[in-house]
Amino acid sequence: GQSLEQPSEVTAVEGAIVQINCTYQTSGFYGLSWYQQHDGGAPTFLSYNGLDGLEETGRFSSFLSRSDSYGYLLLQELQMKDSASYFCAVNRAGGYQKVTFGTGTKLQVIP
Amino acid sequence: EAGVVQSPRYKIIEKKQPVAFWCNPISGHNTLYWYLQNLGQGPELLIRYENEEAVDDSQLPKDRFSAERLKGVDSTLKIQPAELGDSAVYLCASSLTSDNEQFFGPGTRLTVL
């Protein structure tokens, strides 16, 4: 089976940097994805790491260490609109073909 | 470009009643997914279609859930009969192929009384 662990809640100050960690156990690991979901909204894709290292997309960066079965999402220059739930998801057996989501981290950005 | 469309957005039914959800994926997307999301949890895959073929339905409770994508475009997910525990948000997603990022619809929030 698969398991993913991420903190349930994180609070950070506007303008600061926050890191959301994700550890996973799965067979057939292919890569780690991150999705953002605002309350009442649809999940939206943020990033994908297929290889070890850091991927940067604007204010958001994602990191993967296959040897440690660990990844994180880094959000810089936090804005109030970043308040949302963030899900890590393992991609198995073919890239985006099979995706298993974690339980999510609810990020609250405070002034 | 229009996103993934789902209807209805909200549905309230009594237990043991049937219910159906409809999804229209992004034009040209061959892969379609149905997920279930409980409050405070991540989406859980129910079924995945490649065109009109269901290629992964291992998590679909087949005693009461059914789905179809007859022409390889839009899809319907049905529950009959609904149970109290089926109350959740049902999300539809699509992707160009199974190796591309998924685009999610707004979901249908089902409440079973």
C-alpha cells in the first residue's frame, strides 16, 4: 500500500517563508506532486518532482529526496491568498498515471 | 478554454435514494478521473477512464457505485442506493493523457440525510 504523512496545519505570517514537509512510503514510486486547494474550490496542480532536487516556479519551490522518501513545498513571500490546503501526492507506475493524495496541510497566513 | 464542468454543484438526498453526477472534461482530454473527497482529507480515486475504457476501478464500491463514459467524452457517476457515509465531495478531473497534469472540476457536494 501507500502512505503519506504531512502536517495537518501550519500557520505563518504574511511575507514570511513556510515549508510543508511530506514523507511517503509506496511501491513503484515515480514522482511527487503538489496541489493547492482553497476552501470550497478544486485542487490545482502546483509542481511535480520526478528527480531529486529543487524545482522552482515563482514563489513556490518543491524538493524531492528519493533516498529519504521525503519532499517539501516551500512558499516564499507569503500572501494572504496562499491560505489554502496543500496536498502532496505520489505518482506511481507511469508519471501522472496513478496519483495517491496525502491528507493535506491547511496553511493559514496571518497578517 | 473552459475547464472541467461538473453538475450539480450541490445535491441533498435521503438515504436509499439514487443520485447521479455528471462531468464534462476539458476538450481533447483523453483521461478522466472520478475522486471522492471527505472533509479534511485528500481526494481518493474511484475510477479512471482512458477514452471510454475504465482502466482503474479498483477503489470503486461496485455494489452501489457505477460509472460510464460511453462516447469517451463526458461521464456520469451513479450511486444507488446512497448511504449516509456517501456524504462527501465528488471531484472529476481530466488530463490530456495519463502522463499529464490533472485538471479538477469544482466538485459536487453530496449530503445524504
